[in-house]
Amino acid sequence: MTINRICVCGAGTMGAGIAQAVAQAGFSTLIYEVNPEVLTRAKNSIEKNLTALAEKGKISVAEKELVLTRLHFTDDLQSCLADVFIEAVVEKPDVKIALFNQLAELNHSDCIFASNTSSLSITTIAAQVQRPERVIGMHFFNPATIMKLVEVVNTSYTNSQTTAAIFDLASRMGKTPVLCKDSPGFIVNRVARPFYIESLRLVEEEYTSVAQADRLLEATGFKMGPFKLMDLIGNDINYAVSCSVYEQMGQPERLKPSYIQEQKVKEGKLGKKTEEGYYNYTQ
């Protein structure tokens, strides 16, 4: 399959990061977002990031300008024509399914629909999309411009052409694609649940503090402790993934989401993006 144009749906933190990575890899890139303010923020963020890379000498000024010419922004669904669509919209299956089906009506029959969901079932999404064999998971990690790993998630519907195209696309973006079958949390988020949940449990039971848990785990070789990492990811996102994996796995006690994190979400203390989470980032 020849991929000339890629459309990223959703211009939040992940969507903007994915779009920048796609454009830097040389592809014509369309970013679709229904909220004009979010779209403007994404445009400004990408331009700021590329300027910073140029100032640090990681890319040339000419390359920065070339990448910007590959980027196009729209809030008009009718203009979303592409070979591959990567969605990074709200984590609600119905929203993703409706979006893919609307795009299917506008585009050629061989275009691919890739979901960046971190925990929802790709199979459930694919089953309700026209020609489910072209639906696949393409799970990036934050920040998408830096993190190399991409989980390429197959379902029982996904055909070999779709898998090969997305695997190759990730490679051409300079990423390290890892092929996996659709399952709760895929690979990384399933493995990572105990890292977060057991750390939260130790704090709940007053065996340690947030700062001490981070300090000890970083001392053993982790680049970032669990609480710092949850603040970076966003407690709302991290908690939602924990809840999703917990439910899909049949509610095992070992994966029960933490009431401490639930409270943080209710209080709006989501981490760095709200300037407060397990730590305060106002200073």
C-alpha cells in the first residue's frame, strides 16, 4: 500500500505529538479537531516544539520550515481525505466507531483506520466499523515525538496488508513497532498496572510516602518513579486505563484501582497539566 497522506484525528497532547512525528517523517499530515481552540493550541505547540529543535541544532531551520509545510489543520470532517487515519480522540468506543464510519463514507475502500487507544478493545471498535479488516491499533506513548515504542495491535478481523502497512509506517517514522494481539491493556499497560497500583497500595496502607516510593524505585534503575510518571501521563488517563484493564480482566483484587488516584481525579489534580497531582508544579 502506498501511503501519501495521513490524517490524525484529535489535536490534544497525543494527537499533536503524533501529527508532529508523522510530518517529521516526511508525510503530508492533516490534523482534524472539532474544537477550534484545541486546534490552534496544537498548531502553536508544534511550531514551538520545532523551533526548539532548530535552536538546539537537532534539525535545521530549513527542515523546520519544510515540516511546517507538510502540516494542515482543519475542523471540517468533509475535508478529511487520507490513506491512513490515526485517531487520538476521547476514550469512548462509540465516539471512535462513529468517527471511523463517517470517514469510511468519505474515503477510498482501502484506507486504514488506526486507533491510538491505550486500553479500549480494538476488536470491539473494529466489529462495528465498515470493513473491519482495515482497523488496527497503533498505540503511541507520550511524548509521541520522543518515545520510540509503538504497539501495533491486531484483532481477529485485521488482515495482513493492514498489519504490514502500519508496521512499516511506524518504522518509517523512526519508531520501534511491536506486534501484539488485542487484549486488555495490550502489552505495556498490562505489565505496568502493578507498577502503579502496588505503589499506590503501599501509600494507601501507609507503608511509604509518595516521594519515598519514587526515590527508592528511581534508585533501583527506573528512570522515573510511579507517582512522577502518573503525574506526567495524567491521573485521569492513568486511572481510566487502570479501570478499563480491571474490568476487562474480570475485576481481580490485585488490579483494583486505587481510591487515592480516584480522589485525585475527582479533585481535578491530574498532574503536570493541571499543575498539581501527587506533587505541586506551580513553582
